[in-house]
Amino acid sequence: MRDFTVKVSNVYLIIVISGFLLVSLLPNLLGISEGSFSISYRVVILGLALFIVLKTVFSKDIQFVKIGPYKLLLFFWLLYTIRICHDLFYDPIILSSEKSTSDYTQYAFGVVLIPTLAIIFINKDKLNYDKILKWIYSILFLSLLVAIFLRDNTGSVVRSAGDLEIGILLFGQYGASLSILSLFLLIKEKFTIKSLIYIVGFITGFIALFISASKSPLLVLLIVSTLFITLRYGRFKAAIIIGFLGLLFFYYFLDMMTLLNTNFNSSFLVRLLYTIEVGGDEARTSLFNAGLNEFINNPFIGNAMLIQKSGFAGSYPHNLIIEAFMATGFLGGILFLGWVLKCVLASFKIIKYNLNFAWVGLLFLQFLIFGMFSSNLFSSNLFWGLSILLILTVKKT
């Protein structure tokens, strides 16, 4: 039974991090509706999470579970849960027209809270990190490669998720994940024939990012890659490496974009140049400001889990830190900020001093940065899950 539990824990982390991309690909391959697969996937995740928690609680493994390192997260989620229940049931607020009360509760608790907290109950000494990384990389690589191959590249310039039943932003982030992991493996392992696979993986990830036509995955890829190289090689060597790559990128960027656009119709370049021309994203800036104003209006306990200002009602600030202060007030915001700072320092430490586990820190940084521009607290399962896995991994090392 112990060996079975160990296998479940390893499989659980693999499908939590990369399984949704694979599940989103299946309907396209099989020609059936998307809903049945995504719902089944969420049910399996929830079932495995409950199994891990209950199996640990009623076994000797409970002695390995330490709550202390997660106090900031747990106290924040206590306040955030009160806010969710208040806003959805006690004094209902304006919700997004596309979502119902049950949608928010299912995401917050069934997709995020329970599945991610289950990671705390995993015995870190039983995890096979190399095997987990191998499976995650393989799933991302093959799924994105098939999605790109199946995509309809004819017709007008568009942004898409490669015809997958998945959000465009998340598809772009999965592409960034593949490129980041490819860079990690190129640096971690000696250059062999296998390295060619990682080079192809990096390109595949970038193509997925390109056809999503989303700007945040490109920004995330650049920032995380720069941090990785700097922490691994030091500032001087990193400056030389990044400077050289930056020059190549600068001189050949438009040529690369033109080549990609010839083969994969996308509005990526148009959207990127427009953002540079106008000096930013006005819509996102407006959402940032709306979220800050909601916090200022009620700084002690927060105003609501969603923006209530006319024109933006039912939306979220597209910034996890602003959203934490907006929803839970000063205390909740400080708790969340403390948790983020703890995780950032942990990711820097593990990237710099333990290369074997650095991929966990890199993926956490990716979805943290993504959360500063496009995500929200109640559905960011990868941000929350990777943050817990990161602290669990740092304890191991």
C-alpha cells in the first residue's frame, strides 16, 4: 500500500502541473465535446487530493507533515475563504456575467484550495523529482507539438490555442513553460544528442507562445530566463551571455517573427508592436487602478473578491498582490505578500544552490510573474500548487 501511495503522489504532481494541457488536446484528437474530459480531469484531481490527505492523516506518515512553513498561506486562505463566502452567499456582489456563484466556489475550493493543500500532505522524501520532470516535459512537448501540427494556419491572422479547448493565455504559458524547462535541461545536462531534443522543445514552446499572440508569456520567458542565467552563472558571466543573446535577439527578432508568421498565422507581432507604440496596456492599467481604489475604499477588511466599480464590475485586477489587498484588506494583503516573498527567496536559493530541483523554482517564478499581469487568486491553481511544492522541496534540500 505504501508503494501505491508513493506512486499516486508522483502521478498526482505530474497531472496537476501538466495534465490539463493533455486533457485539452484529447477532444480535438477524438472529435468529441470538451466538457466531459475537463470535468472528469477535475474530478480525478479532487479525488486523488482527498485520497492523499486521508491516507496521510490515518497513517504514520502524518508525522512528516509540518504545517509551520505554510502558516502565512493558511492564514491568508482563512481570510480569503471568509471573503468568498461573504461575497457569494451572505451579501452577494456583482459577478462576471459569464460565471455563476457555483463556478466561483468550484474553482476556489474544488480546483485550487483542496488540490493544492493536498501537496502539503505528500512525503517529500518519496518524490522522484527526475521522473516527475521527465513526464511533465514529455507531456508539454508532445501535446504542444501535436496542437501546433493540428492547428489550421490558413485564413486571416489570429490568436489561438492551437485549436485546443483551453484558454489562449494558459496555452501561451504552457509554451513558455516548455521553453523554460528546455533551457533548464540544456544548462543542467552535458551537451549530447539529447540536447537537440531540448533545442527543438524550446522552439516548440516559443511557437506555441507565438500563435497564442499573448504578450505576458513572452515577458515571463524573458524574465525567468534572465533570472536563471544570472543566478546560475553570476552577474558578470550572465551579463556577457545575456548581452550576446540580446544582440542576436535584437538584430534578428523581426526576421524570426516574419518567418514564424509566414508559417503560423498569428497577430502576435501586431499586438506587440501596438503595445510598444502606445507605451503599455491601457485596459490592464485601468484594472490595476480599479483594484487599488477598491482597497483604498475599504483598507481594513477589503472591499470584495471582485471589482465592483461601474465599467469593471465582476472583473478582477489582473494582479495577484493588488487582488489580495482588495479582497482581504491590509492584513490579508500583508500575509499574501509575506508568502510570495518567502517563495521568491526560496526559488532564488534552490536555483542558485541546487540545480537538480531548480525547475520547481523556475516554474513557480513563471506563474508568479504571470499572476502579476493576467491571473486571479481564485483560479490560479498552478501558482498556488507550485508555491507549496517549492517550500516542500526546499525543506527536502
